[in-house]
Amino acid sequence: QVQLVESGGGLVQPGGSLRLSCAASGIIFSIHRMGWYRQAPGKQRELVAGITSGGSTNYADSVKGRFTISRDNAKNTVYLQMNSLKPEDTAVYYCNAGLRSLSYWGQGTQVTVSS
């Protein structure tokens, strides 16, 4: 059974930082591409950052220079370091694991950026 468990969300003031974690089980983590997506109320889910099995990364334009995705294959965990957070970053953040046509999702973690 595949499980992706996100943690690290919460309430933070504008300009603050958070680090999200996603622990995976039930998959061969090292060969999956991993991604972080987010969905704000009334909006479609969007890709925030992705990292391939080889470590190549890509980011949404809105987070470039502020967010960093990384992975630790020994811990079956992917991270999203979020700095200089803005109110518009408020959303539920989801972890995704993909391999060819297979795609798995976590349950999401809420990030709220507000003063």
C-alpha cells in the first residue's frame, strides 16, 4: 500500500519560512519523480516544484528563488523549503510521487501565511 504523509504545514507570518516533509512508503522511492503541488480555495491544483529521480528540479515561476525542493532517498523523504512566504502562498500543499503513468498523492498539509 502506497502512503505519502506530509508534515510541516502551519501558520506563518509574511516573510517567514516553513519546511514541508513528505515521507513515502510502499514504493521504490528512489526511482520516482516527486513533486509538491498546492491548491488554494477556488483555484485549481498547481505544480509548485518537482524533482526527478536524478535530482533535476523545476519550479513554478511564482516560487523561484524562494522555495527549494530536495530529496533524501535514504529516508524516502522529499522536502520543500519555503522562504520569504507571501499571503498568496496560502494553500493546501500536496506531495506527489510519479512513475510513468502511475501517480500517488498525499492527504495534504495546510500552509497559511497571514499576519
